[in-house]
Amino acid sequence: MRKALVVGQQKAGFAWLLALALLLAPWAALGRGEAPGRGIAKVRLAELPPEARATYALIFAGGPFPYEKDGTVFGNRERLLPLHKRGYYREYTVPTPGSPDRGARRIVCGGKPRVPDVCYYTSDHYTSFRSIVE
């Protein structure tokens, strides 16, 4: 009976350690100089699809945006963009011709609406990002 209790405690302890390691992994990378967001490729605004350029212009104009979710907080759960406090990033839909829904293309901007510090383009629904440069 005592042996079963010890084994159960060891499993519970391991589960807690694993959960803690997964939670802290992005922050641990910071100590090794591998901050999230490092090495993000750049893309010139002129190289983006016309729908992305139109969405980018709407962001700086303050809208109106065609989708209800446009301008909502982007949580950066993927930890691919540089780490900031929640609320720093906002997401905007880039329409995909022929798509029956919002599609996979987005622009994510950090900073203040209408005057963001930086914007990123993703064509694959947050799997990868490229920093938009004019």
C-alpha cells in the first residue's frame, strides 16, 4: 500500500514538473538569446497580395473593417512574435478570394491601433510570420 502511494506521488510530481516546464519553455529561451520573434523574415508591402495591401491601409485608416473579429486582441500563443503584454497585438483578416470563410491570411500589428509599431503578415494562420516593411 505504501509503495503504491509513493509511486502515485512520484507520478503527480512528474506531471507538475512537466506542466511547469511547458509553461516556462518560451521564457527559458530568453536566457539563451533565442527570444521569440528573432529571425522573422521581412516582406515588402508591395510584395504582398492586393488584399493584404488593402487591409494594411485600413489598419492605418482605423477601418471600417469587413469582419467582426478585425482589431481584436491577438494572444501570440504560438510565441512566434516577440513577447509583449496581452493586448499589444491585434489581428486583422486578409480576405482570401474564393474562400467561404475568413481564410488563413492575417495581418497582426503591435502597438496602438492606427499607429502600430510593427505589423506582421501570415498566409498560413499563424504558423509563420513575416515582418512588413514599406
